[in-house]
Amino acid sequence: MTLDDNFLAGINLAQCPMLVLLNGLVAHVNPAAQAMMRVNPILKISAGVLHTSRSDESAALKRMIGQFERSDPPAVLPRIHSLRSREGFVRMILTMRAVELAGAGRALIIQVADLHVRPALDHGWLAEVFTLTKAEPRVVASLFAGNSVSQTMSAFFLSHDTVRGTLKRAMVKLGVRSQAEMMLLLQAAHSSRPI
């Protein structure tokens, strides 16, 4: 099976790193994704199969891709999967969408967000844009910067329950269900904010 040239042109023109999978194998990688994988080798392609630097995450990713491709009817909403470093920090987020391609069947488009380098989030900006309380931007910005819950607890002298509760309230206000979704939202909002 081959991919339509117009479809590939759209993928290649996308500024965001993207991959296309057909029947579980990588059929296309756009230039932005190729450059990203050279810089941040958490995500790898070997013999057409998508892998991660951690074998447990590779297995989880393979299961998710298989479930997504076999869903009948095709999943309408995108699925989000986060890839973590050996230390447990979210370093990359994959957003998967299924599309039906004429003559090629179902393809899986994977959009990659590299969180290896993250901007520092201004607490005042976070509070204003997302109507957060005074405490919520500190916790959200700390986690976005790559800190764990334990590191956030230590930095602000907070209990585990306080950090988790603050994070949960902030996520409700942000309209997200997972930390991975929160990371994507914050990255998009920060990159599109007026300077």
C-alpha cells in the first residue's frame, strides 16, 4: 500500500513532527519528526516499527497502537500517550488520530510534542489566562518544568495530598483529564501567547 501524494504533502508541510503508520508499521515520517528524533532519541524507528528508549514503554505504545487501529468504528477522538525518561519525567507526548485513506485503509497519524526543552511559565500569566488561584500556577509550572510531585512538594514545602489536590483543581480549570493533556495545552498556549 502506498500513501496518496497529496496526503504526504500535507504531512510534510506540517510544522509539527508527525509520523504515519499503516498496519502497525511506519509508512512515513515528516522532516520535522526526523529532525526531532535525531535530537531527542526517546522515540526510535527500527525495521518500520516504532520503539521508545524504554522497553516497558515500547510494549505499552505497541498495545495502544494496536487497539487504536483495530477499534471499530474508528476512534473519533485522538488518544494521548506520554513517554517518560528513566527518571519518570514526561519528555514527549504522542497524539494519535485515525484516518481512512482511499486505497490504503486506515492510517494512524501520530503528532509528536517534544518536551525535552520547556520554557519557564510565568505564574502571573498562568493565573490570568486560566483563572487559577495563587497556589495552582506554582504547582502547574513546577510539573511543566519537568519536576516530579516529590520535587514539587520539597520546593514549596507542601504535602503530597496538597500537591495532588492543587493539581487536580488546576486540571479541572484547564479542562484536561491527564497530565499529558495539560502539558500539550500549556505548551500550545505558551507558544501562541502575545509577546
